[in-house]
Amino acid sequence: MLNVTVTDPKSDGHLTGWPTGTTRPDSSNLNWTTGSTVANLVTVPVGDDGKVEIANAVGAPPM
């Protein structure tokens, strides 16, 4: 379980999380619009190495 949050991003965007060693999914886990604060509790399985990957597909939220 991950709690992902974006606060006051400078542009619209979205994040995607997925297990390491697997293909990145087409769906996102968190979507936001400029200037918003958005949080989401997501369930992302871990890869064989016990890690997850996270990609900021668009925009640049401060983290």
C-alpha cells in the first residue's frame, strides 16, 4: 500500500506505480490538475526484488 500525494503541481499530470520487473500498466494511480492537492491510497504489488516503480507521466509535481 502506498499513499501518493501531490501538492500544488505546476501542470496537470498523473503518476503510475507498478511492480519492478513487469511492464508498466496503461492506467494511472493518481491524476491531478494544476494547483490542486490530491492524495490516493493505492495497492501496488512489489516485484521479485521487493520494490515498485513510479513514473510521473506528465507535469512536475513537487514531492
